[in-house]
Amino acid sequence: MRLQELADRLGATLIGDGERTVVAVRPLDAAGPDDLSFLHNPKYAAQARASRAGAILARDAETLPGRVVLVCAEPYLALAKAIGLLHPAEAAAPGVHPTAVVADDAVIGAGASIGPCAVVGPGCRIGGRSVIGAGCVLGRRVEVGEGCLLHPRVVVEDGCRVGSRCILHAGVVIGSDGYGFATVAGVHHKVPQVGIVVIEDDVELGANVCVDRATLGETRIGRGTKVDNLVQIAHNVQVGEGCLLVAQVGISGSTTIGHHTVFAGQSGAAGHLHIGDRVVVGAKSAVYKDVPDGEFVTGIPARPHREWLKANAGLQRLDQLRERLGRLEEAVRRLEAPEEGGDQ
Amino acid sequence: MRLQELADRLGATLIGDGERTVVAVRPLDAAGPDDLSFLHNPKYAAQARASRAGAILARDAETLPGRVVLVCAEPYLALAKAIGLLHPAEAAAPGVHPTAVVADDAVIGAGASIGPCAVVGPGCRIGGRSVIGAGCVLGRRVEVGEGCLLHPRVVVEDGCRVGSRCILHAGVVIGSDGYGFATVAGVHHKVPQVGIVVIEDDVELGANVCVDRATLGETRIGRGTKVDNLVQIAHNVQVGEGCLLVAQVGISGSTTIGHHTVFAGQSGAAGHLHIGDRVVVGAKSAVYKDVPDGEFVTGIPARPHREWLKANAGLQRLDQLRERLGRLEEAVRRLEAPEEGGDQ
Amino acid sequence: MRLQELADRLGATLIGDGERTVVAVRPLDAAGPDDLSFLHNPKYAAQARASRAGAILARDAETLPGRVVLVCAEPYLALAKAIGLLHPAEAAAPGVHPTAVVADDAVIGAGASIGPCAVVGPGCRIGGRSVIGAGCVLGRRVEVGEGCLLHPRVVVEDGCRVGSRCILHAGVVIGSDGYGFATVAGVHHKVPQVGIVVIEDDVELGANVCVDRATLGETRIGRGTKVDNLVQIAHNVQVGEGCLLVAQVGISGSTTIGHHTVFAGQSGAAGHLHIGDRVVVGAKSAVYKDVPDGEFVTGIPARPHREWLKANAGLQRLDQLRERLGRLEEAVRRLEAPEEGGDQ
């Protein structure tokens, strides 16, 4: 692609020869004269200056004198677009593969693709241009919106609903039973889980993610929320819009999470909590009580990060405390026995 | 269903008009006049009194004056039964789907259902009324008891055995190799894993749970134990009866767990340990040594919870300790230099 | 098998009657006269002496007087070989199962086996004697080397490469998208992930493991590395050779790990780090900064283990500190008011 055309499509200002072409996006250290690269973290500025890349996406051209630069206010977003332009995704062939098993009354939208050995149950509705990958299993009355991409081997159980433009990676399970038992005399009697899961528009779920159906009502993941691999979302959880749940996070039953909240990797929340908007939960942390909007919490149990820092610093300096105490004991001993001290 | 009939089937005492009917179970805040709701946590009593529910399951009627109440000793168990009555599960069609691949010598019990694209290997035995969901793969000589429900895409590898009335959720893997290597000169030589997994009766395994086969002998999960999503059970582990392993728990190789023990979410145990009966391991905790019966342990490493509480409280109060120490240092300085102090 | 033949094949020295035969390998407590057992941990020496096993693999015969012993320098490695000899794996039938869906231009090596309902996409190359289990899905242009074993329901997405002699357990997902978003005004725009995953030779990946494709370039797992169940490897991660990643570990994006490094269960590393060779990361630990070669780190955040031990010990002894402080305060009070003290 000609650089001028690329700049136009990215909304970038081109510094350099617009007739030059690039064919791929590559990292700074791997890029050659036919590649576009990018600088969005200033600490890589020297690497960018030394790069052999034919052109570089960057916030400004000043740090890259003499280089061909596509200047843009949001270089990382421009990078996302550039990758999409130079490395377009391969489309799945529309239509139902002959080995797929699709119920007679399922409604398949125009241009949708149902892959080999996929199973689409009775009463399902698949929106236009959605891709149901090989080996996926959709139960009864499942709804999938338009333009979704279900990678191979996704399971969506009975009655669950997926919005439009969602991406579900391989091994995702939506609508497994919530973990609910009435324990009487040591026997765990199953509480039937008859609610559903609703995945709103523009959600992405990573590989092998599990989202349990509600006992009654809905487990819900809000629009634009992105969930990384191996995350567990329990029954009746409500996740707001634009949240980020990083890999191996676990959210316990009935907890509600506001909008634009981040759970870093391997963190978790206990059940029946309310976690506000724009909260950040640090990696490995465990939330045991409600968290107000905008708070940054870390630790087990999670508390405001500044408290955690203080406690942790104190723990590292216990030695100093112990030394000060020893010196003091010595001083007091001398004070208590002045005649002895005088003898020396 | 008429309320009197419902009360009879639940063993509840009806306070109110038995001719009224309910059609669904709904939470207190969502229930309408045609719905049954429930009060099993006293903190929701006010919400229950304000609910529009046609009838309420509760331990007693006194907190709900003027309301139609189904009084029962175990309202949560009654709720489980009521959901089953008012929201009956949809049965899978019995028989072998034409796209399933079933070995000639596999024995399929009466009324069992083998779903689309499921694979049942040579020598398998599937008990009566069991459901093998779409895309499940059972290896060679796998045994599944009666009345089991294997959701889509469960894998049970060669020689493993599943009892009766078990529920295996989508993505479960039973009988993957244990993680065993003989490391010599930095090379990890695989120790073949030739044991099996035995899942006893009435066990439930959550979505994407992994249970490794034993090196030799058996990995075993005891009767009535319930395992939540994304749990890892390593080779040769023995889990007792009636245990609860909450989401994302990991149990390392050869550890034995007694009966009615609970591992809360994201906790784990090291290998070759013995964890007793009725133990509770707190969320996120890591058990590194044996735990006696009835103990409640938390933390990394896990210790009795009261010790953890004390250590954690101490950590939070380090500031006070530091302040007391500072005041004391000041006092001792004054005592050591009385003439100076006298001058002031 | 005759003991003399077994000894010869294991490179062991036989102490006892070489004409005796054994038919199986069993643990010390379960073995009978027709079984081979093993002693590689000295703490089980008494159990070995009491065992009914027909023969025992051990490092020396002195601790087992009067017993039939196969003496070998590496008894655990010999055990691995003995299990392989006495419990040989059952071979999968070579050829393509009639229900498999294999693209016309896929190249399937001699003796390879493609199981029921497996899907092999266009441009794939499967090496000789490799087994692609039931329900596996290989995307476009996937390469699998020779002698691999893909258990049922493995997914390898477009363009990813698996070396020779790899074992991928059920539910593994290779090549899911990395978790990368350009967030502008609260909206998370997907950064297309167009790199690949390279799994080198002799790697084993446990059940339901996820390995994300690189944004650009490669995510790579080095030769001979063994990965346990439910591990998450993010985009652009580079894992060296001969590493051990135990169950439920998570490695964040762009982190590089050297050779022969161990991550114990449920530990994790943040992104963009460099973790050296022969590092050991303790269970449940969280690595937030680079770790030099050979270090043993534990805790959240992870630090050298000796520091962690010291901090933890200090925390356990806070009570003593508090008591010493109290006694000192009392002493200083007496010193500050001597006349009062004199009155008593």
C-alpha cells in the first residue's frame, strides 16, 4: 500500500515520500524497508531511530529526524487499523458445511458461516455474517447477533444470548450451570440453574473462558467488555461496559461490576459484592468487600493500594524496627543501673 | 401449579389460599403475582415483605405477615425442588445421533442419548438414561454409569470410569496425563501415566475442569463431591466424599483430601499432603503442609485462620508500633541527658 | 517380561533370579509377586522392605537385603522406561477417519492418524506417525511435525506450528488472539493479532492450556518444555528450553523466560519482563520485575526467597516485638517518675 493512501486511511499526517509502499507491519527490530513499524512508548525512541523500517507510526516526528513518519494523535489505535489494512483477516466461506448439524427450525442469517461438525440446536438464531467455527455447539434457542466470530469448539448452552460483533475464542463455554447447592446433613443437593447468560455487543471472550448461567434471571457481560483467557464468571454476575478482565480472573456469584473496571491477571472477587466504575484490582488480588468508584485496590484481602504499599514497606523494614528496639532496651538497661554503668 | 399441590410436593406448610397457582420461580425483586419466590437469608426480610411474589418459601411465616407463605424447615432445599418442579429440564432425545461415531462393541444402556458428532470408543459402557452431549469424546473402555449428563465437548480418556448421576459440564477433561517427568541432565523424560481416573456417583464437575489420570493406580473423586469451573486435579489425588472445590482451585499430585472439605476459590494445595475431613481452605490460600480434621486455614502459606488474622492485624498496626517506638526513643534521650532537659 | 531382559533394557544390574518374570509396575503398597515396584525416595525404604513386589528398582541394593533389586543410577528414569515397556501405549489406527474433514491440499504424513470428526484445514502439513485425535480442529496452514500426539479436541489456529514428538492434551488451544486493545475514550479497539505460535520439538502441553498468537511475529515455547494443565501463555511470550510451567500458571504478554526455569503452580509473571535461566518461581508467586539467572523467588510481589522467609518470620514474631515494646514503655515510665517508684 502507498504510504499516502495509508496515511489517509489512518487519518495520519505523512512526513516523507507518499509514493513509497509498505507491505507489512513489523516490530521495530524486525522491520525492513518494505515494512511499517510503530513507536508508542517513548522508551523505544532510540530503537525507532535505529530501525530499518520503511515508515514509522508515531505521535510526533521530532524524535525521528530524517525518518518517514506517519504522525497521528493515537499511534496505538492507528497501529490497530494499519494491521487490519495490511494483514486483512481471511473470511470464512459463507454457508453451512455439509458435516454441520443444524436444526430444521434454526434461522441462519445471510452470509453466515457454519463450520464443519458444528451443531446448531432447535430454535437458534444466528445473525448475518456471523461465523460459527468448526466443532462449535449451540444448544436450544441460542441467539447470536450479527458479525460475530465464534472460533472452533465454542459451546453456548440452551437459551443464552450473544450480541453482535462479539468474538468468542476456542473453548469458551457460555451457560454452564452455576455452582449452587442446598447442603442438608452433608449432602449437596443441586439447585437447578434455569437462568441464562447475556453477552452484550462488542464483547470478546478469551480461550477456555467459562460464563455460568444464572440460577434465575441473567448473568450479563456488558457491551465492549474484553475478557482474557481462562477467566471464570459465576452465576448471576453482572459485568458492566468497557471492562477488562485479564487472564485467569475469577468473579464469584452475584457480584456486580461497574463500567470501565479492570481486574488484572489472576485476581478475583468474592460473591455478592458491588465493585464500582473505573476500579482497578491489582494482579493476584482478592476482593472481599465492596469497592467504591475509581479505587485502585491490591492485596489479599484487597485494600486501597496506598495502604498495601505502606503495609508491605513496613514489613520490609521490620528489621530496622527490631534494631531500634534493641538499642533502646540497652539504653534503658543502662539508665536503670547507673551505678553499674558508672563502675565501668 | 396449585400452591397446595406445590406445598405437598415440597413437604411445606401452606399459609394462604391453596387454589392460587404459580408458574415460575423468580427472585424477590423480579417476582410477580404468578411467581414463587424465597426468603432464606434473614437480611432480605424487608425485601420479601415488599415483594410482589404470589407466594414465598420461608422458614417461618411470622416475618411475612399477611403474605402467602410456604413454610419449610429447609427453604433453600425447597427452593431447589421448586425450581425443578416449575422449570423442568428438557430431556435429550434418546438414541444415537446419526453423526455420532460409536464403536461396534460399545454398550449403550436403555434410554441413553448420544449426541451429534460424539465419539464413543471401543469397549465403552454407557449406563441407562445417560446423556453424552454433542462433540463429547470417550476413549477406549470408558465406563459411564446411569443417569449421567455429559454436556457438550467433554473428553473422557481411555479406561476412566464415571459413576451414576454425575454431571460433567462442557469442556471437562478426564484422564489427561499426570505431569510426571524424570529429569536427568536437564532433560525431562516423560513418565508414562498408565493409571486411570475414577469419578464416583453424584459428582458434578464444572466447565473446563481437568482431572489427570494416575501414574499407576487411580485418581479418585469421592461420591457427592462438587467441583466448580476451571479446577485442576493432578495425578493420584484422592478427594473424599461431599467435598466442595470452588472455581480455579488446584490440587497437586498425590494429595489426599478427606470428606466434606471445602477449598474456596483460587486456593491450592501442594503435593503429597493429607488434608483432613471438614477442613475449610480460604480463597486464594496455598496449603503446604498437612491439615488436621476440622481446621479452617487461610493465607500463603496457609495456617490456622486465627493466626492469619493476628498476623494481618499486626501488619496493619505496624504504624502504631513505630510511633510508640519513636516516643520511647525521645523519652530515653531526655532521660539520658537530664541536665539538657533541665535547661529547657 | 523376564527380569534379566528387563534389567538389560533398563541398563540396570540385577540382584536376584533373572528368570523370574514381572507383568506390571505397581506402587510399593499395591505390588504383588508378579509386579515391579520402585524406591527412589529414601523415606520409603522401610515400605520397600515390607513390599510384596517381585522386584524393586532402586539406586542400590544395600537398603533392600534379600530382595530382588534392579540397581540403576537413575531409578526414576528407569521407572519411566519400565512403565513404557510393561504398559505400552495403544497405537491409534493410521489413516483418516471417514468422518474427519480434511482439506484437499492438506499433506498427511505416512502412518499419521486423523481421528473421527477432526478438521484439518487448507494448507496443513501433518508429519509422519502423528496422531490428530477425535474432534481436533487445525485451521489453515497449520504445521505439525512427526510423531506428535494431539489428544481429542485440541485446536491449533491458522498458521501456527507444532514441532515433532509434541504431546498436546485435550482442550489445548494454540493461536487464540493475544489480548491487545487500543483504548481511546473508554472504548477498547481490538489490535488485530496476526502473528503465530511456534511450539518447538518435544514440548508437552496439558489439558485446556491456552497459548496466544503474537500480535506480530511469534509466541514461542522452547524445545523440551513441559506445561501442565490450565496454563495461560500470552502473546509474544518466549519460553526457553527445558522449562516447567506447573498447573494454572499465567505468563503475561512479551515476557521472555530463559532455559530450565520452573514456575510452580498458580504462579504468574507480569508482562515485558525477562526471567533468566534456571530460575525457580514459587507456587502462588507473582513476578513483577526481571529475575536474574539461578534465582529462587517467592511471594507477591516475588523477591528472593530468603527475603521472603525473613519478612514472613518477622510477621509471625510481631507479638514478641510488641511485648518487648510494652515492657520498655513500663521501664521508661518508672525511670521518668523515680520518686513515684521510690514511694512504692
